Amino acid sequence: AISSHLLEGQGACRVHGGGFAGTIQAFVPQDLMNHYAEGMRAVFGEDAVADLNIRNIGSCRIDL
């Protein structure tokens, strides 16, 4: 509910797992990222948010 409220009708979020080991996966628009992260950290603590980025190029093949 907090995640949905902070997203202000944009992006998407989903709870994975449950109990004490549950996590939230949220797709947050860039312009809301600071607002979203600050709000989640205010409720759940400084280490509660891991900011990950999706590559613009999508998948690719890496030959070693």
C-alpha cells in the first residue's frame, strides 16, 4: 500500500514472498525515484531500497 501510494498511479509494484522475508519489486519512473526511495526508507530504514537499473539495449550475447 505504501509503495502504491508513493508511485502516485505511475509505474508498478508487486510483493514477492511473504512474512519476514518478503520483498517488493517496483518499476519506478526516473522522475519519481528519489521521492519513492526516500519514502520507502523513511518507513523501512536506510538499507531497505536497492536501486537497480534496466539496460537500454535489452539482452545481448557476450562471447568469452
